[in-house]
Amino acid sequence: MKSYTVTNDADMLAPNWLAVRINYTTIKFVYKLIDGHETLKGVRIGNETAKIGDKILFNGKRLSVERR
């Protein structure tokens, strides 16, 4: 089982097994706008959102979110 902890720069440093699956409908990055500066809020997987500090788990077939 592979895991990745979501960090502030996850959109740039995502591992290959996560980056390959980003299709902007099922898996996408969620941003927030603060004073004209865009920062990463989390990663949305289906109906769940992995916030900063949460883990994304991949067991070879499915992605899931583990809260901190």
C-alpha cells in the first residue's frame, strides 16, 4: 500500500501514482484565494477532500483518504 501526506506544494510534488490519476473530474486540486494569492486547500477524491496533513492511500486499485 502506498501513501502520500498532502502538503502545501502537493500540486507540484505529487508522486507518479497520484499524478497519473488526476483527471480534473474525479481527482482534482482545490485552491483557496487569499488576498489575491492562490494556495492549496486540499485534494478532492470523489466525494472526499484530503486537507493539508491528511494521507492519501493507494492499494493498487482504489484511492482513499485517511484523516490526521
